[in-house]
Amino acid sequence: MFTLPCNINYMGKRVQVYIFSRPNPCSMRPKIDSTSFGSITVEGIKFEYDILIRRDGNVEKREKMLSKGLYGTSHILSLEEARHIYESGIEKLIIGTGQTGFVELSNEAEAFFRENKCEVELLPTPEAIESWNRAEGKFVSMFHITC
């Protein structure tokens, strides 16, 4: 499901509303169309920031400051960000590590996923998209769109 902000005029005032939309109501998992340096397109919607796709299909902006604040870069996934990404019951996390594959797990994040019996698949973002589009089961994903 996508949440899209929209500005409208209501009773003479400009207000922001949110539109909830599922491009393909038959599928809980949105299809990723493409990526290029600095963007990723999901169900025809272009995002120009890193994203998470939740188990229920919701697309969210990645909270990369959870890692950048600790390591000075968003290329190392911190324990705090790992906890934010993880959802109880998931079996797999697909991580798009960037166009050329710079993102990696911190030792603490790796241990966290192992303790929660969550397989982590780290692939350059174009390959991770292919994996996402054909994957089955209980999983979430995070996609880094630069580097």
C-alpha cells in the first residue's frame, strides 16, 4: 500500500490529505519496475530515496539516520536500524546494497537477524529487485538506491 500526500483546497484553506492506494489489490507485494542511480520505481511510482517494503506491501522511506548517526554513513546497517526493519515472523530480509553494492551489516545487526532466524540476502540493488519480484514467503526488503 502506498501513502501519497496530496494538497487540496477545503473550505478556502489549503490542507494536506493522504491518499491510500494499492496499485494491485490482488497482490500484497508490490512489483518493483526498475532502478537507476538515485531512484527506484515501484508499481509505476518513482522514489528518489532509499525505501523499505514491509511484509504487508507498504512502502516507506528508509530511516537511514539510525545508522548514519552512529557510523557517519548509511552504508553500514546498525543494530537500531535492523530492529526498525525487522518484523516478527519474517523469514527473510532482502537488502539492495546500492547500484554497486556498498551497504553491509554491522556485526550487531548480523547477530540480531541470526538470533531472530531471519535470513539476510545482500545483493546489489538491481539484483535484489529481481530477487524481490520472484521471492515467496514471509519477507521484507530495504533498497539503497545510490552507490
